[in-house]
Amino acid sequence: MAVTTLTSREFNQDTGRAKKAAADGPVFITDRGKPAHVLLSIAEYERLTGQQPSIIEALGWPAGIEDVEIEFPRSGDLPRAADFS
């Protein structure tokens, strides 16, 4: 993983360079010589924050499917006692 450091001025003048560098690792942006911000790819951000895709995203279902309502009929059977013999 490559770490890149840019001054605020460099970042403002060439954001494309910063975005390309973020694909390879964090980009530290300094302000008056001190680190002030870090630019990360979205994949790296999600990895660091532990964000998991929703079950809808993980299954690859189309957007809006979560608005579909499904009703499951209740079983009329009564529970039975367990047979441990």
C-alpha cells in the first residue's frame, strides 16, 4: 500500500492525481505542514469502518426490492412436547 502526501495547494490544483493515488493507498493532505485530512477510496473506507453491504446488495437484488411486502401465513399447528426417549 502506497502512502501519498500532498499539500493543500497541490490537492486543490490536481485533485485527479489525489484520486488516482487514493486507489493505491491513503493520501495525506497537509495544511501548513501538518496532516489535516486523509483521502481514501470508498472500498478502503468501508473496510476500515466495518460497513457491510445490506442483504439486498449482497444478494444482488434490484434497488427498491426492500419495499416489497411479503406476508407469511401463521402455522395453526400447536407445539409438541419433545420426545427424549
